[in-house]
Amino acid sequence: MLEQDHITVHSELKFLNDVQKWFKEFCLRHLAQLSWSESQLYRLNLALAEGFTNAVRHAHHFLPPETAIDIDLALSVERLEIRIWDQGKPFNPDALEEPKPGTLQEGGYGWFLLRRLADQVIYERDPNGRNCLLIIKYKIGADRVMG
């Protein structure tokens, strides 16, 4: 990875603006030199917002607002990775049923939105009991190595 950054915030929606500002500043410092499009950055910012709000609203719903959410950014020549770490109970994204057009369902839309905004989305629990939402976006024209 060429560049990395990290932020820790409390589990409160009021910190979403701080998270997005931090992401935008990271992008201004590093991504312009690598010719990432505004569209790609917009999609990543939206994915970051969705992942963060899901951690606050769902994973940390029953936890104190002081509970930390850690976010890591890792930039390489071909991709940007966002890792959002929460301390809530894990969920199984494979158990979610994708909404059919024209129908309503309760919940699950965020997961499918993330999958449309990013090239890869992975949700796993680490051995220390934290959940990690990994969002990967490849640079337009970069060779993709899917793993």
C-alpha cells in the first residue's frame, strides 16, 4: 500500500461529517495524483457513509455511544480499501434477501447498496471479537485481482 490513514470516532451519527471530511482530505492529499475520477470518489464516500451509519444504527444499537468505531484507509496504485471496525454482534449478509423491484422489505438495503457502490464488499469477524466491513474500489483501468 502506498498510503494509509486511520480514524477512531464514537458510535454516534453526529460524527459522520467528521468521518466524511477526513476521507475527503485523504482523497485530496493522495488520490488526485493517481487520476481517480470524481465519480469513483463520490461512490466511495457514499459507501463509507453507509458502512459507518450501519455500524452506529445496527451493530452498536445496544452499546454505549462512547463505543469506538475504527476506520482504516489503504491506498495502492490500483485500489482503495476502506475498513470499518465495529464491536457489535455479527450478522450474516448471505442471509439477506435482495429486494425485488417495486417491493418493500424491512432492512437489508444498505448491504445491497454497498455491493453496487464498490467492486468488492467483505464482512468478517476477527479473532478479537470485532467485525470488519471491507470495501474495495478499483481504479478505472486497473487490472483486478479478485480474491
